[in-house]
Amino acid sequence: MNVDINSMPLDLTGGKYRDIPYEEKERLFNEVKADVRFHDVLYGCYECGVCVAACPSARFYDFSPRVIAQAVAREDVELVYILMNDSIWDCSQCFSCDRCPRGNSPGGLITLMREVAVRNGLESAKEALEGYGRIIYKIMSTGTQVSPDMLQPNAFPDWGHHVNEIADNLDLWRRALPPETLHTVETGWSVSEKTIIELYLIWHMTGVMDMIKEIDEGLFMILQDVMEERLEDAGYDVTFDE
Amino acid sequence: MGQQVIPVEELIKSQKKPGFKYTPEEAPTEDYRDILFQLEKEGELEVLRVPEPYVEVTTKYGRKKKIPLEHTWHHKSCGQCGHIPGYSTSIFWLNRQFGFDYVDPSDQTSCTAWNYYASATSNAEAQAAVAVRNFAAAAETGRFPLIHCGTSFGHYKEVRHELLHHHQVRRKVREIMERLGKRLVFPEEIVHYSEWVYAIRDRIAERQVIDMSAIVASVHPACHYHKLVEEDAIYDPEIYGAQRTAIVTGTLKALGIQIGEYSSWYDCCGFGFRHILVSRDFSRSFAVQRKIEVMKEEADPDIVVTHDTGCVTTLDQSQFAGKAHGKKVGIPVMSDSQIAALAMGAHPYKVLQLHWHNTENRPFLEKLGIDPEEKWREFEDALEKLKRGEKHYLTWEDADA
């Protein structure tokens, strides 16, 4: 039997995604291309490898920004689907790859691919963000990403016993900060109620909560309760579950 | 092992290509200000001007950038405020020392970019709306945003590109701002606090009370400062021949600090956004093996100085695990704002708040002639007053007492 190897898709996964219909893979690929930023991040690829040389993730993972840029530029739908599941979450998002001589931003392309993965609730995205829900809760509900009370020994065992010391003295040490906005413990700084309400309205008007629902239904319900109640108290009749 | 400083500036000068030019006319990227002001003329948005007094600095392709000295609205950083609060405290302390007008607002949210780069649970419109809401809040106070975080700085420049080039994004943000009762306003310049420190470096040096000439520092330039929308980062022909950003290095040189060069300066710190929170084995390994160990072997510095939340955190906190594995670690990590404040006599615990940092920094203080034991006792005395209820918070006056 004659086999044309050039027509075979590059698949080093052992056919892991063989059962996913091509049309579904193509739909996701087209969603990446439909983003208004797509043409800002990909112009073509010389295959020079400058992006890989600068990439921190390439040193520690089986990861290549060049392969991702190439696969998307060649419109290799099968390979893009594999990368969207098995590779994009290794990216460090440092944008060292922006030194691309062609003007590509592989890191920016990966951001778009991650958005599509989240919006469509891919299992690989859920796995990559396992344990990350508390961070999403913090940023979306309080407007600050990390807070002093997150510095607990069980969360940062690899940072040593100084984390215990901080946790033991947290309230006192926060009061020993001269800037008034830093006396908080549950948020990075004091954020006014009006500002939080404005942030919730932004989440509502941009469909961000729909993405949360796809990736973590439980987290969505918790955030929905918190936000809808505070919005109602502020006089807004808003529901996130439309 | 003795100190090995690579003569980077000499190497750069000797290898500079004859065709190299440092002029705006040769810039390979657009000057976004042309589009920004055109859109303002067309009534699409409002430009928030840099207030006077300002200092002009030079950016990557020789263009000028205005850095406001005062009347600033401080856009704080999640990681700094949450986990290393002496970083932002030092920025405020410097403002107060120079008598500059500033506001530390509570109508500011995070740029939310750390979460965006980590989880992608957002989109272009939401990110742009968060940015413009903050800028509108700054404009309402009559002040100009000074961005504390390197990632906010880089991300807001990405947002700027999207707002200027994609009318769909502008339209959506306008709709949101109308609902919030806010203006669609965007700053003339996106200014990072370390640019402000750089702009006043000679004034800081004039008021320096701690001699730092015996110190060797290795600099880690933050990726989202000089790689993400690269063209409006500060470059200076006198620093590395303008072949890499002058940020931080220029400030340290003005304070008389020796720069300890190392070969992996371009590498990131290992933060990774998602990784530092839920996949920290990568962050630890990269920070130790590609940054700290290389610095130790090639420059053996007294300190690492950087200018972003994530970089200080990752480079500092990762050394604990590195030590457990017998790696060559043990270099304290601070921000340029902390070093500048220390040079001007700020208290290492009441202002720099070094007890929130991890890697041992007392030998560094001792090398500067500062007695860390005495300073810690002074801080403990202040804590006792808080414990006894004599006062509820440490004030700025207490910090300078």
C-alpha cells in the first residue's frame, strides 16, 4: 500500500483527539482567527527559532512557541487542536518571544487560543486551572488579585517558615504600614464599594461570567450570588445567568 | 569565588553595527500618539495630558516620553500591596520626601492582567473597560496615573493598541463607560513608577545619606516592562549603549552602586502568572537555575534589584527551596524604590518593610553600615504601641521618627 506521509497530520499524541470531529476542531480554530487581535499577533513565520531561544517554558517543558505560530500560520487544524489542549498552558506569558523578527507575538497568539479554550470549556483548560478558582474568585469579587490573608503556610509550603511568621502577625504587621489603603487583610488595598459595583457591571457587560460558567460551574454560582446581591443593594437589577 | 563583572558596555560599543541609528525617524514602529490625538480630534476619546512639571526621557527608538513628577494618581499593584507592601510604601515615602502632590486612591481596581495572563478568563473588551475605568477615575481627581506594576504597564499598552486600532473595542468600552457614568479617557503616556524613579534619580542622589559605592547589584529588567509593546520603555545611549533598557540600571548608577552583569539578564524571572500560583515547581526551578545561580556565579552581587511585583516575589521566595536543594542562592531581592528610599535614609522595617521578604538581607544592610538588630528593635517598639492600643496604625510621622 502506498502511504503519502506528507498528507498525514503531525500527531505525537497517539491519536488522543482522534474521536473529536474535524468540524469541531475547525470551529475552534476559526474562533481564534475571528478575534480582532489575530492579525496583530501573527504575520507569518521564518522558522528561525528566536522565540524558542528566548522562551523560558521551552527550557523546562516540551513546549515551542515556534511550533504554535507555525501550526496556526499553516492553518493545520488538527495540530492546532492538539496544541490548544496539550501545550498552550505551559506558556509563561512573559512575551520574550515578542523579539520575533517577523513581528509575531506567539505569547499573544497563545492568549487568544487560551480564551477560546476557556470559552468552550475544554477539559484541558479545566485541568490547567485546577486549584486556580480561588484566585479568580478573589480578583473578580474584590478587584485585587492576591491578598495578605492568602499568605498561609498550607498555600506556600515551599516559601519556608517566614510565611508562618507573616500569617501569625498578619493583622499587626498590616497595621504597621503607613499608607492607609494598605491596612486591609482580605484585599491588596482598600477598594471602594462604588468601584466594586462598577467592576461587576464590566464583568456583566462583557460576558466574562459566561466564560467562568464554562470552566467552573461551582465558582460561577458562588460569584453570581456575591455579585448579584451587592449589585441589587446598589440598585441594579442584574442577573449573570441569562 | 571572586567577582566577575562582564564588560558589557565595552563589548557593545566595540560590536555596534555602523548602520545603527537612534532616531525617531528610523523607528520601525508607529508613534501611537499620532493616532491617539487624531482620535481625540474626531471625538472618539479624550486624552489625559501629562501634567507639569514633567521630565523628558528617551525611549527605545529615540522618541521622547514625558514623565510627570507630581500630581500623580497611584495605580497600585496586587502583588506589591498584597505580599510585599514595603515596595509600594517606599514609592509613597519617596513622593512625600520630595513634597510631591499625589493621591493613593481607593477607587482603583487591579488591571486584572495577572489573572488574564494566567487563566484567560476575560476578553479584550473587559480588559480595555477595566483600564479605561481606572484612567477615568484618575482623570476625575485631576491627576495622572502612575503605574506601580510592570504587568499593568505592559498590559495597558496592549489595551492602548487595541483601543486605537479596533473600533469594535472602542465602541464597546464607550457603551460600558456611558453605563458607569464615566468618560472614555486615555493617558497621553503610560508611565511606570520606575520611570519616575529614573527621572528623579539625580535628585535622589543629591539627598543620599547612605554610601552605596561598595555594593554590587545585579539588575533584572521586568519582561512586561521592556518586551511587551517595547517601544516606549526607557533607553539611554549612556547605559549599555541603548542596546538594552536603561531602567533600574540608570537609577542604581546614579546612587553609586556597581552593576554586576550576568549573561541571562534577558531571561524572565520564572513568574509565569499561572505557574507562580498553581505550578510553582517551574517558577522555583527557573528563578534559581536561570537567574539566581547565574548571577551568583558570574557577578556574585550583594543584591538583586528589579522593578516589578512578580519579579521581586519570584526571585526572592524561590531561593528558600533552592537552598534546601543545595543550590547557589542567598542574594536578597528588592525593588529600585526600596533601594532609593534606603539610600535617602528610610527605615528598613517601617518603610521598606523588609520582614515581608524571604531571603536573608541583614548582611546587605550591615555592609551599608546599618545595624539591622537595632532597626528591628525600633520596629518592635512601634509594634508594641500598636499592641497596647496606644495607636491603631503606624503613621508616616512614626515611620520617620
